[in-house]
Amino acid sequence: MNTKKILLVDDEKGFTDVLRLNLESTGDYEVKVVNDAREAVKQTIAFRPNLILLDIIMPFLEGPDVVMALQENESIKNTPVVFLTATVTQEEVDQQQGIIGGHPFVAKPTNFEELVSSIEKNAGMVY
Amino acid sequence: MAEKEKNVVNFSDPLSVLIVEDNEVDYKMLSSMLKDESYKISYSQVTETLADAVKALKEKSFDVAIVDLNLSDSKGELTLKEITEQFPLLPVVVNTGAYEDDLGLKTLGYGAQDFLVKSKYTAYTLIKALRYAIERKRLELELKDTMEQLSVTQRQLIEAERMRIIGGLASGVAHEVKNPLATILYGVTYLTDHVQVDDEKYQVVLDNIRAATHKANNIIVDLLDFASLSRLNKKATSLEDIIEKSLSLVGHEIDKHKVSVSKEITKDLQDIVVDKNRIEQVVVNLLLNAIYSITEGGNVHIRVHNGCLSSEMIKSMGLSEHYFKNGDRYLFMHIEDNGSGIKNENLDKLCDPFFTTRRAKGGIGLGLPVSKNIMELHEGSLCVQNKEDEGARATLIFRTSL
Ligand SMILES: Nc1ncnc2c1ncn2[C@@H]1O[C@H](COP(=O)(O)OP(=O)(O)OP(=O)(O)O)[C@@H](O)[C@H]1O
Ligand SMILES: [Mg+2]
């Protein structure tokens, strides 16, 4: 099977629903949704994604905290992360060549095509 | 006592005095009193009418004027008002008739510094009144200046606080609004690819939703922009390069509206220290405004030159006198068009957020306020005026570091 596994971590259920539909309908991705960031590490270990799409501002646990928690876990610490966030503008993302604070960023709302190209660029092997 | 007073007021600088008095007895009396050499009056002149007084004050500068209010061509308080309005820096001592103490006191409210009661003064009290009037006027002007400075500072503080609140509000709103926008956008993307109905109307509806989503997002981005203070990336940059880049960015609109562009750029142009992207954004906003004001086949003229600010310019452009000093050197960039110009009643509102006369054509009304904000963050300014003949002129003022 050639599909990539994407873990989508975002508290906005409406958003994760439509994004999952879009990603799955390309036939290229298998998507697992996590709406409660506290579940992110557990689901990463269970699902073994090629890439995590991670929202930044979430209740209970914010995006950067999730990254730190992943780091503490040897088996998943190299999983690529793309931040998906409404807190910065596309212009700011472009100015930094898509990388802010060491991680690739995609600004919400961004065209689906751009999101896909960022996924393709950053997705990695499953360890 | 006289000794002590001399410490406060300087009695030794030579004075020039204008006497405005039509009663011969009075002005002869005043003139002869002022002749005493120990009073150091270097010059005195008598005029008998208000018109002559105004003429004399325009021709020569006087240290102080003694004014009788009832002249052949002007009576009462009006005489004083006329003089203080035309010559706001001139110290004035009013010479009132006997038994007019009330009037005398009232004149202080109209801008006189002291009053004499005819035939009740001596040479010494006269000269003391003149010297004190000068000192009072000086203190009054100093106070006025301090008050102005204070009110500028106060306005700045209010503005800074307002921007802080807007900034916090804007980023909060942006986050809350962009999330649902992203949901709408991906929803539309999905439907566009999967609606099987062979009906063009569905695609039209979906396209409209997508366009509306992008527009809403642009408003949010503009709002964030407006609110983002002090994140400037300043570097020495050529204004000419900025102009070229901006023109190429709006090239499409220039062609579409069949507008011609002409340029007049000073040869000795120095670099300015600015955030290039931000200034480009300003120039693009102004170019678009100019282009949209033109019906078809008009001209946009760009002029760049070094120069000073005169006090008339400071006033007519509504600049703060505390930042922009008469005589300081700046770099000016004008963008002039021969379009519709601006209705007088709208001139004051141009830089209000969301003021637009182009709402129906997609105007948001953030172009000028955002641009003005950016210019002010560069310690420069932006103003938009009507040209003398037709159309409008937007002027950017940059500080040149000399
Ligand atoms: N060169 C000009 N000639 C005539 N009117 C002008 C000119 N520049 C600005 N205006 C007036 O000032 C208004 C506000 O301008 P501003 O750039 O802030 O907003 P806008 O152009 O309407 O919308 P946008 O947010 O898209 O820029 C305009 O709607 C227009 O009425
Ligand atoms: Mg505009």
C-alpha cells in the first residue's frame, strides 16, 4: 500500500472532518483525527503516522507542548510535524520560507493544494 | 521694593514701542514719558488708527504696544481682538479712560497683558507695565507651548493604548474567525470535486462561497496588519526601487484602466531606512487609490524630491508641529492623479478605518489608515489632499538621516 498516514491534531471538529474527507478522497492518505491534544502522543504511538498536522492553539495542551511530549518518546520522536495554524498569516509564513521556530508551518485558511504540497514535502518514513 | 522687582523683569534691554492712540494729549504724554533715557526705549512710533497700527506692525517688529481701544476706525474690545488675532506674539498694554476699571480688567481676558488708566499712571508705572507685559507674554507663550506638548503626548499615549487594545482584539478575532474560514474553504474544495450534478449553477454557488471566504480572510489579514505595531524590518533602501516594484505589482490595474504613469525623480536621491515591504504596501495602496479615481485614460504622476517643511505645509497637511519642524529636511514623494478628487466633506475621514466610497466596488477602507500607520511607524507621515486644479495628491514624507 502506497498511502501515507496522517495524524490530524486539531480541536475544531468541523475543520478536522472536512480536511479528513479531502485528504482521504485523494486516495493518497489514511487519516486519523485527534480532537483532544492530550491524546496526541498515545495516538501517535498507536497509529505510527508519516506526518502529524498539528494545530497550535488548543485547550488543555498547545501544539508546541505536544511536540515536546513527542520528543520524550524515543520511538516516535522523529515523526515530522507540520504546524497548521490560524495565528499567523500566509505572508508571515512566506517570509520565513514556511519555517517558523524550526518547524514547517501552514497558515489557515490555505488552499488545499498548498497544504498537500507541504505534506508531500515533509512526510517521512515510519520508524 | 523697586530693587527686588528688577530681579524678576529685565529693565535694561532696549525696547521698541508702538503707541496706538488718537487723542493727541494722550499720545504726547506717553511719548514724552518714554523719552527718559534711563528707560531704554530705543524706538517709539505713534499711529492714530487701527489700520495704521496693523500696517506698522506688519512692517516692523515691536516689543510691545500701548493701545487705546476707541479709535476712529474701531471701537472697544474689537480693536484688541483684531490686534491679538493678527499678532499673537505681541505683548499689549491697553490704555483705558478714567473710570473704566471694569473694561480694563475685561481686556485681560481678550489677550491684553496689562492695562493703564489714563492720567493715573506715572512714567515709572508706565515703564513697569510695559516690561511686565513683555514678561507675562513670554510666560504665557511658554505655557501654551508646554500645554501643546502635553496634549500631543497625551494623544500619543491614548493612541498607543488604543492600538494595543486593537492589536489584542485583532489577533483574538483573527484566530477565532480563520478556523471556521478554513473549514468553509475545505468544505467547498471537497464539494467542488465531488458534486456529481451536471448543473453549472452548483459550481457558480461554490465559486462564490470560495471567493467570499478569501475576501473575509483578506479583511482579517488587513486588520492584523493595521494592528501590528513595531514589527518593522528597517534597512537602507532606494525609494526608486520601491517605486519600480510597486508599479510592477499594480501593472495589471494600470493596463486595465488605461492609465499612463509619469515620473519625476530627483537626481540626488539618497537611500531611506525603511521596511521595504511595508513601504511597498503603502505605495501600492496609494497607486491603486489614484488609479481607481480615474475614469479612463488618465495620468498618475509620481514626484520625488528633497526639501524642507514650511509652517504653512505643516498646517495644511495637518502634521504635528512637535515632530515636524519648520525648516527640517525631508524626502517627499507625491502621487498625483487627475481623477475625481475628494469631496470636501470626506477629506477629514479618509484615514478613518473602514471609510470608503468604493464599498460597492470592493473597497474595504483600510488602505489609507494602514498606510498612514506604517508611515507613522517610520516617523514619517502621509496626507491626501485635493490638487489645486483637478484630482488628488497623496504625499509621503520620509525622514532622511543626515
Ligand atoms: N487619489 C484619490 N482620489 C480620490 N479619492 C480618493 C483617493 N485616494 C483615496 N480616496 C478616497 O478615500 C477613500 C478611502 O481610501 P482607502 O484607500 O482607505 O480605502 P479604499 O480604497 O476605499 O479601500 P481599500 O481598503 O481597498 O484600499 C476612498 O474610498 C476614496 O473615496
Ligand atoms: Mg485604497
